[in-house]
Amino acid sequence: MAIFGKISDIQKQLNISGLDVVFEYLEKSITSNTKINTRILSMNLDQYEKIKITDDIFAIEQSYNTHQLEGSLFESHVKYVDIQFLISGEEIIEVVHTNLLETDSEYDEEGDFSLYKANPSSSKIIMKKDDLSIFFPMDGHMPGITIGNIPRQVFKTVVKVPEYIFKLSETFG
């Protein structure tokens, strides 16, 4: 059950006290001249950095060029929910339930990911500046896809939140 939209709308809808620190971090990541925003926007192409937010939550700040769909793989996670937030640029993220995907490589417990082959029945989320997408363990997702034919540089942060923090019966207010 992927969730996507503007940060302010999603923050109003989610009712999870453990996410306050995440939304605080995300707000600083888009606020000009904050330490976090400056750090992300000064990253070199294909650079990433793991940033500890709490003992259980971390972010992977990154910069890369988008790429064509051909040869791309879906991924999913077991231990963590991905909160992907675009600071600058634009991309397509494809998403589909993992039950509809064919495994490309088995689950890597240390990296917390499984990879899957492309699936033509996936949905497309167009991500632009200040857009947020949340991917749960059942959401196979393929980020970084080019919109059109011209690759674009993306600056984003992916916050990794342990799955247990999300109690689906209490998620929506």
C-alpha cells in the first residue's frame, strides 16, 4: 500500500508519533540554507551518505542521474519502510505488489532488499520537488526512472523506518 503526495498532506494523514522526528528531518531537508539541505544539495553525482536520525531510523542522502526503464529492477524491503523524498529534480518511481513480481535475486538480509524483474502492470508515480512516497514491505518499487528521454540529476533522501513503527490500524487519523 504505497502512499504518495506532498509532505504536508501526508504528515496530516499519518497518525504515528514515532514519525515526528522523520518529518522534522524532511522539513529541514527542503528548507534552504539548513545544514541538511546544504549537505544534500552539495553532493556530487552518484554520491550517497548514510545519516543516523535515531537509534532505529536512518536516511540515505543521495544524488544521481535518472535512467531509462530498460534493465531496471524492482526492489522491496522486509525490515524497513522506505520514505523517499525528492529535494530537487524529477523522476518516475514504478510500484507494484510483490506478489505480482518474479524474483531476480533472493532476499539479502544484511542489505534488507529483494530484487525483482520488471513488470508491465506496475503503476507509475511521477515525483517532483517536495514529493514524498512511502513504500511498505509489500510494495515492489523501482525509483530513478527518467521522465521522457533526458536523464535529470536528482537530489533526494530515503528515510528508512523500521516496519514495526507502522501499526496499520493506527496509521490514518
